[in-house]
Amino acid sequence: MQNKLIQLDFDGTVVTRNIGMELQEKFASDQERFYYLRDQFEKGEMDVLSVIKLGWENIRTTEGELSIAAFLAKEFRKGFHFFLAKCWKLGFIPVVVSGGMDFYMQHISVRQPVVIAGKAIFTPPNRVSVFMPCNLKLAFAHQYHPLVYIGDVRTDVEPSKCAKYVFGVEGGKLAENGKLARQPKVIPFTNFDTITDMLDTIR
């Protein structure tokens, strides 16, 4: 069977903003801890799974407040829904795999793609914990070897190596890494029209 799988990141890719990061910063109970965790990750002194879990556990707010803030921040990248429609028409299978939380990835489109993301668990008083058993992006890519990978941040670099075609948001870490390493070749894009136009030629 021909591989027709397309793996997409969500924060900063499907939507223009990193919603998960914005929520962690806005509702952090300890702002200094938020910045410390990000700094440790950027220096390579903390793995992605740890920084995700600790970042969300630093939040103090209600599920309702988080959901409203996420909804207000959700701006889909130009051309995304037309891209999805073209995927369905050509028989591609788009799967959103994210290090973010599933509660703000609901209702992506009328025909909802499969979404694999962390599970936020809300407990009183205003606490958040996370269920995420592994690095979801990397685990999914290693298991299924998608034909196409679409992402933008540093955590997209390794899983993208499992794909034949790679698209990275212009100016993002994935696109910049592709220019430096040239392996795999990363095609930069600013909106989904670029990718949609190429779907007919992708095999």
C-alpha cells in the first residue's frame, strides 16, 4: 500500500501562534520557573518531555480560563482548511501530532483529522497535570514513517528525518536547520498554499 501519511505539528504550524507556550507563560504560578525551564531546554539540559510536563504543572488556573484563552489565540495558518480538503480529495491521511494539549486542538475542521497530543488533567485547586507517555512526534514518525512532515520548531527536526518530503515554516527552527544541515531537504513555507500546490506531485 502506498504511504499517504502526512504528519503535522500544531502549535506554530497549523496555527500561527504557539498556544501551549503562551498559556504556560500567561498562567504560570512562577514566572521565573517558566523562563528557567525554557532556558534549560534551549541549552539541551532538559529533554522535551520533561519541559512540557513541568511547564504545564507550573500553571495555576481553571480549565475554563485556559480554554477561553486558547480559543482566542487560535488563528489557523492561511490556506490550512483548503489544504485539508485537498488531502482528503487525493487520499492523503493528515495526522496532527503535537507536544501540546488535546483540549485546544478540538474542532480543527468540519472533517476532523486524527489528533495525537498530550492530555491535560485538571484537578482542584486550579492545578494541571499532563499525561504524555513519550515524545509523541518522534514516536509516531519512527513507527509510521510519514510521506510528508510539516512543522516549525526544534522538536520537529528529528522526527522530520523519517519523512520523504519536509516542509518547515519560514524562519522556524526546522526550516533553518534544513538550510544548515541540508538533510533532509526542508522546503520553507509561510502558508499552506505552497504545500497544497505540490500535493499533486508528491508520491
